[in-house]
Amino acid sequence: MSEIEQLEKSISNLSPKDFAQFRAWFLEFDARVWDEQIETDLKAGKLDMLITEARTEFEQGKARPL
């Protein structure tokens, strides 16, 4: 049985209370990992082109403030 299959089995056997607690933890964990990836990509310059494009479109009136 793969590690993923073991996790699936364990999660499916959680009580509703434990599953809710796991879900809350996982959502927070997933958001933190996502934020760290965005920060890493930003520092590495991977988002520079998108930022420039967005600013240019805004300056050309192709976008509006939120």
C-alpha cells in the first residue's frame, strides 16, 4: 500500500470531529505552503513579467482598481 493510500485510509476512518480538526489544519497548512511558494517565486523574479504586464494594462486603462 502506498503512503497516499495509507493516508486516505487513515483519513476516511477519522471521526467527524477529528476530520474537522484535520481539515482545518490542512487548509491552514496548504495556504502557508502556497504563500511560501509565491514569496519564493516573487524573490526569484518569476512574477516580474506578470507584474509588468498588469501595470501596463492598468496604465492603458484596460483594468480598474478593485
